[in-house]
Amino acid sequence: MLKVLQKALQIIVQIIFIWGFLLIGTWLSAALHIQIPGSIIGLLLLFICLKAHIIKLAWVDAGASFLTGELLLFFVPAAVGVIQYDEIFGIIGIKLIVVIVLGTVVVMASTGVVAERFAKGDVAK
Amino acid sequence: MMIAASLVGTILIFYASKWVYAHYQKIWLSPLLICPLILVVVLLATHTSYAQYNSGADLLSKLLGPATVAFAVPMYKNYDLLKKNALAIFASLLIGCAVAIISSLVFALLAGLNNEMVNSLVPRSITTPIAMDISNLIGGEPTMTAVFVIVTGLTGSIVGPLVIRIFRFRRAASKGLLLGMGAHGCGTSKAFEFGELEGTFSSLAMIVAALVSIVLSETFFPYLSKILLS
């Protein structure tokens, strides 16, 4: 029990630490008037800090694994929010869904074909 | 009270959906489909407005920010492999982004959607904050784009594995890149189900695709839309 609590506390502290990078990124994005959102600037900063050994992997590993592993959960409120839009329903809604499904298939297929052509190094299963 | 109920309720229903998905392994049982559906039914049955629900559940949406930052960790761990595949990454994402713009324009015009809807559809495959910015830039409606982004994510996490199976993509790079390109964070989450390498490629795809899309929406998109919409 104590171990579980300890692990949970570690994850929470690390998430707050990672959140700090988001805040710095958001601040930089606003201060420098760049179109790139704070989360992506924060990601680049964290990556650079890891690469330059300014922060240790162990300081963020557990928190990052949790955040990336439970990503779908964070999309749930937005998905529920779809009910606010009447446009999604009816004939236009069906058209929109068809466009999105076809578009997504075409985008994924073309990306995959090009990637498969040039990719190297990883094990072919 | 409402705040705690919507937050705890969402988390409980999500993990229940996840358990069901892990148990039956059916694509249409994706937690991203089932969990929101159950929540919508609960909201309708209890006459709860979305605003009330979101007062608590919003904390989960806020975690998307640090979650995006957290993708620096798998990228750091797999840096060498990413570097080796730089060409595959850039070539496939450049094509992916261009196809996303072209397909949105062409399919939406064929379906007879109005210009504002077309423009709101164009940035749908990238991550929400950037998609909304681009939508604003090219004459779409950002809030509508936010809805299209989530619908695309849902769609992508379901059709992505089918595309991989039909085209027999074998490499972790291809699987990850197409999932991150086509369905942003939702695709990336699916990619992590395939494996850590797929997930890493997917997280990078999500970020690079967003950056490439910003550039294309200011250069390539105006030309294309002038030709097609006039």
C-alpha cells in the first residue's frame, strides 16, 4: 500500500514538473509572438534539457509514461462536447462524417506508403 | 459536488470501457467511442448541460498540455532511430499534410459543403490548438474545427489499424507516422498500443505535421483554394 502511494506521489510530482515546461513554453509563445503553441515549445525545451543532461530521465520518466499512456482519457471531455453542435447531425453531418472518414483513410494511406518506402533500421515484423 | 461527480464519473467510465475493450478486442469498442457515448447518455438522462459536466471534466482536457510536452521522453529515448529515419519522416509527413489539404478541399467540394465548412475541415488532422489557429488563418470557424479534430481522432483510431492491415505496412515507422499524421494524439495513443517504437514515431509525426501544416496553410493552401473554390 505504501509503495502504491509512493508511486502515485512520484507521478503527481513529475506531472507538475512537466507542467512547468508547458507554462514556460506558453509564456515564450506569447512573449515572442510565435504561432507555435506552448505545448510544442515545452516539448522541445524538455527534449533539449534531457539531451543536454540538464535534467535526468528519472526525474520525468514515470510522470511522462503516465501522461502518454493515458492520453485517450484526456480526449474524452472534448469528444463528449460534440453534442453541443447541431451541425454534426442530419444530412450535413452525414456528409461531414463521410468527408472525414475518406480524407483520413487517404491521408493515412499516402503517409504510410511514403514512410514504408524510405523507413529503415527498425525490425520488420 | 458536480465537479467531483463529472471528474470521477468520467475516469470510472473510461477505465470500465478500457477493460471491456481489452477483454473483447473489437475495434468499434474503442474507449474513445464507448466512453463518450455512455457519458452523453448519462448527461441526457440526468438533464445535465455540457457546461456543468465540463466544469469538472475540464481538468482532464487540461492534462493534454503536459501530455504533449511528455512526448519529449519517448523521443529522447529513441533519438537515434528517429535520426536514422529523418528522410522517411519528412517525406511522408510532407505528403501527408499536402494530401490532408487536397483531400479536404476535393471531398468537401464534391459533398457540396460551404466554403466556411471546407476551410474548417482542412486542418482537422492536426492537434487542436494549432488546428484552431490555422482554421482562423484560412477563413474557417475555429470552434467547428475543434469538433472536426476530435471526430477525426476518433475516426483515425478506428480506421488506422484497418489501413495498416489492408496495405500490409510492416515497419514501426510507417505505422506510427501514419497514425500520428492522420489522427494526432488519438492516433498516437493507438500507436502506443502497437508498441513503444510506433508510439514514438507517431508522437513525432503529430508535432512535425503540425509545423508543416502551418507552413503549407500559408503557402500551398491559398493557391489551391483559389483554383478550386473560384
